[in-house]
Amino acid sequence: MNLHWLIRAKRWAQNPPSAARVKLVFTIIAACIAIGLIEHYVGWPEWATAERIPRVPK
């Protein structure tokens, strides 16, 4: 760990984020986990799958 990250950690410890910011971060993490679980157990919808465009030979 370099000195830059230690200084950032010190500043974060002196001025911790607000409760609203912590709730926002946990909400985003929970949404990502929920999307991952839905994809794992239900599957990915066909309309959300990108189609590969075939390359044209030169």
C-alpha cells in the first residue's frame, strides 16, 4: 500500500461519509447482487443479449 492510499484512509477516518451516502452505496450493491441472482437463477432475457455483427472479409 503506498502513501497516497494511507493518506486517503486517514482523511476518510477523520471525515466519514454521511449516513445517506452509506445507504446509497449499500442500495447500489444490493441492486447489483439482485440482478446477478436473477440472471443466475432465471436467465438472461433474449432481448437484452447483444448480437455479434459478422466481420466482412477485406
